[in-house]
Amino acid sequence: MNGVALPDKQGLVLRVGLYVLLAWLGLLLFPGVLLPLGGILVASTLSAFAAAAVSNAVVVRIYERGRLADVGLAWSRTSGREFLTGLAAGLAAAACVSLVPVALRMARFVPAPGVEHPWASVAFAGLALFFGAMGEELLFRGYAFQLLIRAVGPFATILPTSVVFGLMHSANPGASPLGLANTVAWGILLGYAVWRTGALWLPIGLHFGWNVTLPLLGSNLSGFTMGVTGYTLEWHVGVLWSGGGYGVEGSLLTTGIVVALFFALHRLIPRSEVKEG
């Protein structure tokens, strides 16, 4: 949305309000449509993507130029590097909070019955999780988020939307105060990534890398057990380190890794690459 004039206060409220209304209606309607077609994984991931796609598309068609740049998906010379940087950071972070505890004998991998075709399961889950990550980024950090950053500033935008992002996970199985706090922290990190780059490619890579690696390593993802590889991570320590039913995202390990990611991204994405609105 670079170079586009900001609306006045009334116009800002109207645009954000319409966006929120469409997103809310989409999140209400799409899960019921998709659940009978593909189960909980398809319903939870594709419903977020569908709601985000519709709300972003309608609002930018009405108020903006109707281009991918209006929602942060324009492709530039840095887009591929930002996505791959985020993907690598997300993969490494998820591997760290899963494999380091195994090396320290805090956890171990044990067989999980019921996975007959692991490669097909991995491919299916990976595709669904990619659309889920892109959908959540479009939903929470798409058009309305980027418009608000330009209008009211990063702090007043990133913190409230991150709290909403965390609260949206409060009904997930095994949700805990620490798990929700970590999810809010993830929201802040992803919002910072959007503000830092002016685009969604870095946070999409981060989000997808983290989300796809945890199930591959046998951990629950935000409370959901996927069992894609035939192995699960069995913990021998308390909930503060294991995250309990919410998965490792509900642990102090994730708290630490999110802080580390913040400083890593600050170094990996130079200030000179920030795209000013």
C-alpha cells in the first residue's frame, strides 16, 4: 500500500470495520462447510485461508487498487529471500525446541500407531499447514493490519492484534496461560516481521516453517495432535517445559525461542530493507 493516501478517521473505521465483519462471518461459516469434506485439519486451516482471502479481496477491491501489493503479497526482488529466511528460521526454531530436549533426555521419540502412509500424510499435512499459515497471516496481518500500522503506528497495531491472535487459540485443546502468552508473543514477532519488511513473505515463511516442523517431530501443534510420521514426542519433565496438551508451544522453551527469533530477525533483515509506507 506504499504511496496510497491514508483515509480520514471515519474512513479508517469503515474500512477496518468492514474487514473485521467479513473475516468474522467467514470464520463462522467456512468451518461448517469444510469440516464434512476433510476433517478438522482441513476445516481449521482452509477456513482461515478462505475467510482471509474473501475479507482482503472484498475490501481492497472496494477501497484500493485491488492488487496483491494492497495486502502485502506483491513479489519484489527481496520476497523470495524473505520467505526463505523466515522458513529457515521457523524450521530451526521448531527443531531446537524439539530436538534439544531429546538430546538432554528431557523427551524421547516413541512409535505412534495408526499412520499407514506417512509420506502421504506428511504431504497432505504440509499443504494444509501452508494454506493455514498463509491464511492466518492474511487474516491477522493483511490489509487492515497494514493500514492501521500506517495510520496509528506499529505499537498501537501490533500489540492489540497479537492479543486477539492469542485469544483466538484459547478454545484449542490443552490451552494454558503460558501457551496463550506464547501465542501472543508469536503474534508480536510476526507483526514485527511485517512492519520490518512491509510485506507478508517473511512472516508466512516463519509461520509455516514452525507449524510444519512441530508435527513432523511428533509434537502437538497448538493443542492438535496430527500424527503424520508415526512417531510422537514423549516428555519426561513437567508442563512448564513440555507444554502439556498444548504442545511445546505452551512451554518456557518456546518463550525463549521467540525472544531469540526476535533478535535473530533484527540482524537478518537489515533496516535498509524496510519498505516505508
